[in-house]
Amino acid sequence: NAGVTQTPKFQVLKTGQSMTLQCAQDMNHNSMYWYRQDPGMGLRLIYYSASEGTTDKGEVPNGYNVSRLNKREFSLRLESAAPSQTSVYFCASSESRINTGELFFGEGSRLTVL
Amino acid sequence: QQQVKQSPQSLIVQKGGISIINCAYENTAFDYFPWYQQFPGKGPALLIAIRPDVSEKKEGRFTISFNKSAKQFSLHIMDSQPGDSATYFCAAEGTYKYIFGTGTRLKVLA
């Protein structure tokens, strides 16, 4: 059982380049999330999708866009990468947005912007 | 901005010792308090969680102590083992909000 799968695991970009991080879950969860993890700052929510067809901003959405392609897939796009977006990105899913309970995380995508 | 304050930032414990990590929250609407464990190169995974109707929850060597009046909760790892070396995140959840602490890097010395 794969759970939450993220691609790519590693990526190096130059400032101004664009890229998309892909995420898929096979647990039939309704809600999906994108977090970034930076040293000393914990996990911060970028965007979330409470259900298929909806997306909403989290705590740090600037510079990012998302697409909930279907119930399984939720992608994160950086249109014009900046060094401040160097981070480890985690996709997560949960059964429901309300009273979320357990979050299931992928293994992360480490992004470096030069 | 609602916060969950976590301490210490790092912790070194001898094998067999007790590891204690503390968190404090502000929003009394939070009603779910999980702890996540993260190993290097991996995503966080739920370790143990508690709801505010109980003051303590124990699962094996891991215990959450919860103090509703003080708005604090803590993770205790009894008989700490080198395999427990990881980063631990507390979190607090209320309707539509899931806030993480900043993490504690635990190292258990063999």
C-alpha cells in the first residue's frame, strides 16, 4: 500500500524557473494538503483541498498555486521560483477536513532554488 | 496568529532515560492534540494523540500528559532507545485548523 506518493524527491531550480510537485494518494481520502518544512519553523500549510474541486489558501500561499486534479491527485506549482522557496515540501491527506484527525504524509520533496 | 509553542528545540538523552517534550497552545477551541514522529528523509507519522476529555494517554513507552487549564501538553518517552532518535512535532487541531509546533530533535545516546 503506497499511501501518499510525491514526485520528484529532489529538484534544483534556478531563480525564475517554474516547476510542479506532484502528489497522489491511494487511501480514498477527501482532503489533501501541501506543507513546507523549514529548520526551526515546523510545518507550515501552503494550500489545502478539503474535497475534490475545492482549494484554499493556508498560512504561506504566496508564490504557489495548486490544482486538485481528481480525488487522488493534488499538485503544487511554483510559477517563478525564488531562493526563499528552498525547502522540503510535504504532501498530506486525511479522510476529512473537519475534525481532521490523523494526517498521512508523503516522504517529501527537497527543493533547492539557486 | 494562533500558535503552538514547543520546547526544547533539541534534546539529548541517555539510553534508558526519560525524554520529555512540552507544548503550549493558545486557542481553547482546539480539541485534538497529536504528536508526530519524523525520521531523517521521511515524512512525519502520527505517534500518539489525545483529546481534551482525558488528562493522560499511554501507548507503550509513549505517554501524553494533558493539562487543559494550563493549555499545555507534553510527550514522555520512557526507557528511551537509540531508535527513538528523531524529530518530534506536537500539533493542535480545531475545526478547519491544524497547527504544528516547531519541532524537537531528539538524540538518544547508546
